[in-house]
Amino acid sequence: MGLLQGLEIQGDVMLSYRNLTEDDCAFIHKHWVGHSVIFGASMTIEALYDMIQSINTKIYNNNYYEMFGILNDNILVGAFSFYQRDCDIPEGAVYLGIEIDVMNRCKGFATSAVLMSFHIAREKGYKKIFSQARIDNAASINLHEKCGFKIIEKTFNRIGSEIYNYLYIL
């Protein structure tokens, strides 16, 4: 399943993270495809395998992209990613994306994963983290506020949904 890269303890939640591997494809395809922002409804297992292979080179769709699996007791419960696209953020900054499996929400995993991502981002030398949440996603908005993100603007994303753009200074 891949090499363990870290450990984070937040309250009663103990999470680890690691790069996703081809061994994760069947699990992700069964549990997440169609229920995830990251893994679209029509994604085949072959496309998922290709995506993970590409992400592990830290390049996806010609942009910097790095994704980590979030594990609780060695079980994949989510993923978070750092990415930069089209040079649309300042140097020393990165976007953060997070996805928690539907069956594992409301357990504190998202908060712990975001705090863990802050630590990893600092280690990688980032100074700022940008993130987004749809304005109709109360859980995501609450997560961002709880973790200390500040709204910098309200706009529309690439697919036309109204969103908040967030910033966190490391």
C-alpha cells in the first residue's frame, strides 16, 4: 500500500499519510468514484491508475500536483492534495484540496488532515495556502473557518459554481 510518510494526532484522531499507489485504485474506484470532487463519476479504473501514476511524478495536466492518501488505522479514509495551476498564485504558495470518504465524514478526519497538511506545507517551504469552498457547502465552510482560513473573495469556479476563495498564512 505504499510507504508511511507521516503521523498526526489531533484530539482522539490519529492519522497518517502517504502517496497514493496503484494498489489504491480498486478501493478508490469502489468507494470514491462518483462521490468525490477529485475522482469524477465517469472515471474508469484505468484512468484512475493513470492519474495516480501521473500525480506521483508531481505533474498532472501539465501543472504541479501532489496527492496524499489519508489513513486511519492503515485504512484509506480520504486524500489531500497540493497543486499549482496555470501560475495563478504567488510564488511560495499552493492550493490545498481535501476529500474525505463519505462513510468517514463527521469523525474529525478533515480537521486533522488540514492541520497535518499545514505542517507538510511548511516543511515543503510554502508560506501561503489557498483553498476554495462552494458557498452552499456548509461543512467545508465550517472546516475552513475552524482551521483558520480567511475568506479573500467570493467568485465563481471554473465550472460556474459560486465559491469562497480562502487564504491561510503559514
